Amino acid sequence: MAVSASSGAMNSLIGKLTALMGEEYAKLKGVRKEVPALEDEFRSINALLDKLASMDKLDGPAKEWRNQVKDMSYDIEDCIDTFMHHLGENDATTGLVKKTARIIKKLRARHQIASKIEKIKAQVKEIDNRRKRYNVDDCVHKPTNVPVDPRVLVILEDAKNLVGIDGPTDELIQLVTGGEQELKVASIVGFGGLGKTTLANHVYCKLEGQFHCRAFVSVSQKPDMAKLLGKILSQIGCNLQTCDLDDILYKIKEYLQDKRYFIVIDDIWDSSAWKYIRLAFPDNNCGSIILTTTRDHYVALTCCSDEKYVYKMQPLSEEDSRMLFFRRVSRSRQDCTDEFGELSAEILKKCGGLPLAIISIASLLAGQPKKEWESVRKSLGSMFQGNPRLEDMKRILDLSYKTLPPPLKTCLLYFGMYPEDHIILKEDLVMQWIAEGFVSKSPRLEAEDVAGNYFNELVNMSMIQPVKIDRVNDEVVTCKVHDIMLDLIREKSAEENFNDVVDDPQASAGLHKRIRRVSIHYGGEGVQPTISGSLSQVRSVMVFTSVLVPSFQGFKYVRVLFLDFSIPVEQLSSYREVKKEKGFDIYNSSVESIDGLGELTSLRHLQITAMPCKDHFSPLAFNALHSSLERLACSSCLRTFEFYSFLLPIDMDWSILSRFSPHLRRLILRTRIPRIPEWISQLHNLCYLLLMVREVAPEDDGICILAGLPSLVHLSLEFQEHPGVIRIRGPAGLTFQALKYLDLSRCISKLLLPVFETGVMPKLQELQVRSKSANDLDKWLEWASGGIGHLPARVKRVEVQGYWCGGDSMRGKYATKSEMTSVFKRHHPAVNLINSIF
């Protein structure tokens, strides 16, 4: 289950009171007698908070009472946490003097908690009196405008189902691809929510395969230029280990100098940002394209090489609006005409042809009776009469927010911790919600599954936008939040005192001790002392700037620590107090001080990248890594382990990872391993495996080792040396029964083609291979025409990545691509062949 935004703090407090009834606090006899009554009282208050959360608006006294309850719960929780911290200190290894001092400290703590309980009882009584004086109970009986429950819809529309986009796509493609070969810079301009990003992405996908390299990035209102240009550098296939802006600009320009490139720069807010970004792109005569999107017509003119390249986005036509609307609400046009015709026409008129507004309202009305449609129509009022307005769009999104069930409101507000246009991992969100206490397990589902369901509901309600989809499992892997929705979330968060965001020098000055969540996007002068000094009670900290790496030694109660940048392992001493942290990533670090990892026993996700440094790694460093993993294996619930390094000795013993078997779901080892190790067969719950192996033979038994993993769904194998063909087989009854995705595209030295034995990988849906040699074409054609063997019947997609013959001309490459497709389709007509020609 989950909690509402208003009752989140109270729910956490109730959990702490329940903990006080545990055996470890049995000596607190007087205190334990008072706890059950307090717990019952808090549950009653919590139920009322949930009801208040469903109200459209609260009057002043009710809102004040709600805020007082939250402040009280924060104070009480701090008291209990401090008490538990004192009683939990271990004195087994200390001397007599220190041991005696700690015993006295614990006795004092027991006495203090008893007196605190009496004060808490007085606070609760006063809160109850205020509830009566303010007539808070009367608020829950007032009718709401739209008491509509959300309905689960399709998570993501396919491109073929997009409405009203074909015409604009064709016009834009003709605009940017016609004429001479000089660099063309075009801009899509229009109001927020019109679908500018959707159109740009559709053009981006339509022109796939016609360029040597491509990139798609979003700028946002306060761009981090180094991070933005670094993303472009990465997407075009060039790596550079530097944060220096001039170096990145020079490298991008140098790399693109003789290439045909296509770059989409999405969501530009001012011309100064564009002028800086523009410096990275050379004016070559290769038919290159830069496509930008913006709300500002002046910015669009600044971007474009000619005014004719400004494409003004138009609202959807009445017919397209109706088509999009009823596709979302899942009603036929006959229903529309017979019963909902007039209502739908009025609602659509108020949406002004804006896709974001239409989708939001349609998601709200899906499956609802006519009465609720009438209620929504009244609630919309006189929106979009004349020109579209930002406040009108927010009111539509606010309508969808208000009708969310309380469990989803809290989860949605958490997106306000992330910067604008940030790509967010579903896996990160799920673990953060759980660590915060927003989500817990139900009788039938684990907490991770419950949180995953809530994430999917937010996607289905169009509150968040999918970015990357796992095609095999039809799951959203990453998402983002539309900037108008993010504005609304930030407003709601401010009303609820849910979190603070430090995104400019003035923002840190407003931080106060009551705040429980802080997100740092700005790391300029003066921010670190303010943060370190005022947030000792903070529960969640997210940092998105490498300029500021705060010390968390004074933050006793941190549950979520998220760092979106690289830190050296040597700084682990600052984080050893973070015992309840559920996710911790360490990038670009040496392993000299990695021994401290063994103390982070609450870790769920661990990623280590060991990069070269001036000094060679010593044997002590390797021993420290192994020792840390041994300690983690004894007490950790590690679910993800990722290791990236080519510095370790090839005989490094990784068998310690088999001891994580009950919990480990995801394993990535991109390091030097001679062969597929036998201990992997013990990881019965492993779902995702990426393995780099030095060599493999055609009849290698290592494949048989992996064939017995019962839960394995995704397998990526990277062989440094291989014979060109690998036989996919397994012992009787062990045939990759769960595997859906096989990736051999990481074997970049030469083409590796699989030959499947009968019955192996019966659920396989997608296969990826890769080549860098033009001489591989004959091998591919032979394999596709018959050598593929027993291709599993469920395979839907085969993707071939690489360089092919046809000279350097794009026309020659397209001829080769056509030949490959023709041969493959003759033998496997039901399989979708994807050729990525570089």
C-alpha cells in the first residue's frame, strides 16, 4: 500500500511507534503501555488526513491544522529516531570507561523518552482540540467537483497510432531535406502541450538510417551546458573523459566535421543558450540537419538559418481532436454520437486542440458514466477561449491530479525532486518510494511490485511520459515529466511543504529545519554551508551537480541518497552513517579505499567503475574489494551489482557473488573473465545478465551453464574472441525457459551468429547481432537463408547493427540493406528485421 501526500509523515511515525513495541525495547515497560493508545490516536488522525487529501480546496483553518499535524509528527519522529539511535549503539568492542559512559547515556535516553511520551500525549490532545475548534471534520462532507477514479489505459501509443502528425511530419521532412547539401537549421515553435517534442521525435525516427550520427537532447530552462553537450558527445558515438566545456565543444565539432549528422535540440528557452550550443556544430556540406523546438518565436528566428525554416505548430483539428480523445477513452464513435456527442464536443472545445490537454482529460474520463463527464465539463469552465494560456493548461492537469487516489499523489509529487527534462529510471523511483516509506508490501505483492504498479498507473494516466520501453516485457524503463506538469507538481509540493529544490543562489536561503526532502540542482558559492547547517533532520537528499558534494556525517536520518555524478570511493567515510540508504552508485573511482563498501549493508543497488589512475592497482586493493563483497553477502539484500573495469587480474575470484543468490536480480560484469563461470548457475533469481568473457568455443559448456537459470529474461554476452558461430543449446530440460532477449551485438571484433538447437529459448522474442566488416555480408545471407537453424517460433524482431558494403555512399548501403531484408523475409516472413546501417 502507499500513503497520501498529507499523511506521509504520519504513516512513517506510526511505523516507528510500532517498532517501539518490538522485543529490543522490552525494558521500556512504562513507555510501552502508552504506545498502543498513541498509535490508535495517530491512525485516526491519519485517516482524516487522507480524507482531506481528496478535497479540491481546504479552507484556512483546515489547512493550518493539517500543517500543524505534519510538524508535530516530524518532531515526534525525530525524538524517536534519536532515542533508537542511542539505544542501538554497540558497546561490545569498547573499553570499560566508554562502555560505562554508554550505559549511563542509554539510561538517560530511557528516562528522556518517558518524559517525551508525556509531552507527546499533551500535543495530541491539543491537536484534537484544534480539530474541533476549526471544524475540520466538516470539510470531509463537502462535495467535490470531480470524484473520478483513474482507469488503466495503454501505457504507450505506437507511432502509427499518433493522431494528426503525418501531415506535419511530411512537411517538416520536406523542409529540411530538400535543396542543397549545406547545413540546415529548422525550428518548431508553438505553445506548451501542442506536441512539439512528439513531432520532432517522429521526424527523428522517420529519418533514421540516413545519417552517420544522431543525437536528441533537451535543454530546459536552466541548462547544465557541460552535461548537455556531454550527452550529445555520447550519443554521436564519441567518448571524452572531461567536464571542460571548451574541450567538449572542440571534440564535437572535430568529430562531426566530415559527417552527415542530425541533431535535435528540444525545449530551448532563450537565445543565449542556443548561441552557445550552436558553436559545437560545423557548417559542412554533407546534408546535415539541426532541428530545435521552442515556445518563443524570437528564439526560433535566432536558431534558424532562414525564416522559412521556422515551422509554426498548429493545434489539432476538430476531427483529429475527436479521434485522439475517443481513442483514449476507449469509446466508439457510435457512443460519441448517441450519448456523449454534445458533452464530448464541449469538453474538446475547452481543450483547444492541445494534445496534452486532450490526453489528460480523456485519461480522466475513461470508463466513467455520463454524470462524471458532466461534472468535468462544469469544472473546466471557460478555458482556452481565444488563445491558449499556460494557466488554463495547468487547470486541466490539476483536474487530473485532484482525481488521483491518495496513494498516487505522493508518488507523483516525488517527481518534483528531479530537474526539468531529466530522464528518470523507473528502478530508481521504485526504490526511493520504498525507502521513504511511501510504499510497503501487501499480503500478495512485494513492495517493489506495488511501487511498480503505481508507476504504471501514473504512465497510464498520462501524468508522466514514457521515454524508453523494454520491448520484450512491454515495460517502461525510463520516463520524464512534461515541463507544465512539473510546474504543477512543484506548486503542489510547495503547498504541502513536501520538498525544497535548490536551483539558484537564493533558493538555499529559504531552507528550514522542517524540510524532509531536498534536491540540489545548483552548487554555487555559499550553498554548501547553508545546506550542511540547516538540514540535519532531512530524510531524502538528491544532488544533481558535481560542483557540490556535501558531507552527510551530520544527517542521521537519511533514507534516500541519490547522487547524479561521479564520486571517488575515498569519500565513503562521509556516507557510512547512511545505514538506511537503499541505492548507492559509485562512478569513475579507484578501488584503493573500497573496503568501506562492506559497511553499507542496506544497499539494494551497487555500481562500481574502476578507471585507470597514475599508480597501478595493488593486490591490497583487490583484496579490499573481495573482503567488502564478503561482508555485504552476509548481511545485504543486494538486488543489482554492476562492475566495470579492465584493471583487475583475469583470475579474480567472483564466486562470492553466488552468496547473493536469494536477492540478486541484475548482474553486469564488464571485466576480464576467462570463461563463463559455473557459480552463475546458483543465481536462481537472476533476471538480467550482461557478461564479458575473454573467449568462447563453438561447443562451449558455458552456454549450458546459463541455460539452467530459471528466471533469466535478458542475456547480453560479449566475447573478445570467438569462432563466429555459437551453438545455443542446453542439457535436457534446461533450455533458457524464461529468456526473451538475447544480445550478441556487443561482440564487436567480428560477426557472431547463433545457431539454435531444437527447443532452446522457446520464449525468445528479440535477437541482436553486430558486425564491423563488409566481408560479413555473405555470412549473414547464408545464415538468414537457412543457417539460422531452429529460430524460436516466438521471435518477433531481429536487429542487425553494423557497417556493411556498398562503399562509402549512403545509396550503396541502402542497396545492401534492401538485399539483406529481402533474403531474410523470404525465410522468416513473420519476423521484423531491423537494420541499423552506420
